[in-house]
Amino acid sequence: MSWIAWSVMLLAAHIAAPAATLLPPSPVGIVLDVDPRLPPPIQGLAVDEAARVWAPYRVAVTLRKTPAAASSAPEGAVLSVRLAALSPRTIASSSPFGSIRFVDGRPEPLVFLHYEAIGRAIARNGALGLREEQWPALLRDRVLGRIVGRVLAHEIGHFVLRSPRHASRGLMRPIQSIAELIAGNGDIFGLTPDDLNLLRSAITLRGVVADGNAGP
């Protein structure tokens, strides 16, 4: 597939909104504190993509401001994102490209992004039909931003659903291919009815508070 066709796919993403009756009773904010080693253009595009995935479910995802630029406390639970090599030890909520740990049944407010694994997968799959060094710079940023954003959206799912479980389809599937992470069909990254029930329960019964931990 040519890079022109891929660029059209990048512009075509769409995620359908669920019925209002299935949504959580109150909005939730998630503020991502992203590892500065992730290039700033990728940071911005990735957070925008994660925000787009979660917006239909009343979960607002934003990028944390730098300390110098921050004028007030963050509006939501702070979730740190750190670049890390993929551990040889598989944990319940791990995937090839991201992971989050659970301690005593509660998610820690820390996501590990396996950025090098993403790069290797892109190289193996020959995305865009070109070697990565041949990609137009703007398209490369868009591709990586979308992939990273959807990986982060999945890990945010574990955090806000308060569960390490995976679904058989949708955003919370355990494995998502590079082609799916790039593709324009955003509907495959929605929540299932079971996921929505978990979301409503997590927000109604526990809530997500500003320090990133579940409420009592």
C-alpha cells in the first residue's frame, strides 16, 4: 500500500458514540505525565489520539503541562507514562507495546510504553510499503502518534476500568496488530458493553481521584 493510501486512512478514523444511558454518570479526567524522551510531536499527537478514543465515554485525556507552564493543579488523575523495554516477565495487563501493573487488585498510576518494540514491529511489517527512513516526516509523526495514542488508550482502559481483564474485541483486546493500530477504522477501538459496565461501576462506586488512586 502506498504512503498516499496510508495518509488517507490516517484521516479517516472514527469512533462511534455509545448510547447516553450506557455512559458513566459523571465525567473523568486523566492527565498524562509523559516521559520527556518521547519526541514532543509524538507526545502531542498520541495524547490527542488517546483523547479521541476516550471522549465518547466522558473520559477527558489531556497532556500534563510542564511545571513552569502549570498555573493550577491538574484536572484529573495523573497517570505517568514512561518509556521502558518490554520485560521478559509477562504480567496480566501487559501487551507487546504497553503495560500497567496491578498491586493488590489496584492499578498503579504508571504506564510503561514499549516504544522500541513499536519501532521494531513497524520495521517488520513494512508499514507504508517503505523503509522507515523513507517516510515523509509529517506522515511518520502521524503514524507513530496514532499507534502510541491507541496503545496508551488501551492502558488508560486498565486504569479507569480498575481491571487487568481483556476483552474479546474492541479497545481492550490483549493484542492489536500494527496494521490495526494505524488503520483509519477507529470503531475497532471502542468499549464493549461489559467494558462500559465496568466503567460505570468504577466511577459510580469508587471514582478516580486526583492522586491517581481509586477512591474507597
